[in-house]
Amino acid sequence: MPFKSPSLLIGVSARIYYPSGPVLDLGGVWTKTLHYLEQSVAQLLMRTGSLPVMIPAVDAQSVVQREELNLRHYADSLDGLVLQGGNDVAPETYGETPLNPAWAGDAVRDRYETELIRAFVDAGKPVFGICRGLQMLNVAFGGTLWQDINTQLPNALKHVRPDMYERNLHSVQIAPGTHLSALYPQTNQGLINSIHHQAIKDLAPGFVVEARCPEDGVIEAIRRTGTGFVAGVQWHPEFRPRNEVDTFDDSPILLDFLKCVREFKTSKRR
């Protein structure tokens, strides 16, 4: 669909870059905390005629404080929310301590995204999570995560390979009778990219599993039951090349999300 006159404003949670230590002393802007949007996420939404709007985070050191910035203002002004991938979810966010200092995660982003999720869900706006976004949905509603698949599930596949990144592929199996299965009446499996070392351990109450990796059972897609659209996938739809024929076609998932966004927006106008 050409990008002509966007009718939907889709909020996108910010990725956060923190200044590195002396090991990577890059100087300049790299000494600052940066909020950014991975361009493939923006392009994924723009291809549908939607307008992505990055929502910045704030913390205790920000000039703007939380009491001055109500994230519900974003939920009221925007039509839907996409949660990007990025840093690990902090184990403290789901009541654990890091098994390894390298897995400490980003508690600042966790708090910010939890507030965002609640604001958009309370407003009835659709929410879609990608990779970390799926994990944050699970944690925000009371679920937990495996901190490291290789360590805690040693018989699982390699769900992340830095040398291959988005070309690290494995199968996905859609659960029968789910909303996701209705979007794919002609198939229940495919190849997806895999770029994550954490995964859902305990599923949040009120959610159902919509897809798994058949080789090891790792959860790959979830959805909240009841009214509204709250769902996520563990893979990265934005990294699938256009016109790719060998991997799972994610477009029905994105179009279903945007359909729900549009329907809710239309209903509020009546």
C-alpha cells in the first residue's frame, strides 16, 4: 500500500541507547542517552499507510518528570501501540535476580513500557509486541521469562546467533483453534527469524499461546483473551525482506492489528 495520506497514528516504544564505558569511548553524541526507532519498524508501518510516532521515555534524571508527562496523553492521542525489540527485560521486573550480570536488562525501559501498555490497554487501543515486546506484554500482565535459553533450556535450539542475526531461522507451529490460526487457514507452520536469548517461562494469566517452536516448545506468539487486541510475536516481522517466499509471511498479522486499530478508531467517532 503506498504511503499517501496516513489515517492511523501508531505509537512505537523507544529503544534506549546508554553511553558506553571507557571500552567504547566514541565521544560526541555517543556520550548521551539516546532514544531511537529501528528504521525497519518504521518502514513496516509506513508501507501500510500508517504514521509511526516514537514515544520517548523519562527517568529520574530527566528534565521532564513522570508527574509532568502522563503517558495516557499518548494513549488518548494515538491509535495503537507497537513495542519494539531491544535490550533484555530486567529479571527484577518479574521478581527474580539476574543469574548473570550480563542479563541485568533495562529496568528503566521496563517501567516505561509497562506504563505505556497499561495506558493503551485502559484506553482500549490495540497493542502489538515484537520480540522483547512480546516478553514485556507477558511480564506486564504477571508472567515470567527464562533469563537465558541456552543456560536454562540446554536442549533448546540456538534462538540467537550473532553471526547470522536475522538469517538465523527455525520453524514455527501455529496452535489450532487460535485467532492466529484463523489468519492462516492454508497453513499452520513456516520459517521465522530468531534473535532472542530470553523466552517466556510462565505465561501471564489471561493469555493463550498461539505459536511455538516445534523443535523445543519455546513460545513464539501469544494473545490476551477477551475483548481488544493485545498480542505479540517473538520473531521480527520488520526484518523479513519484501517479496521473500521462503519464510513465514507476517503481513496477515500486521494487517489484522491495523484492522483492529482502524475499527476501534471508527467506533469512537460514532
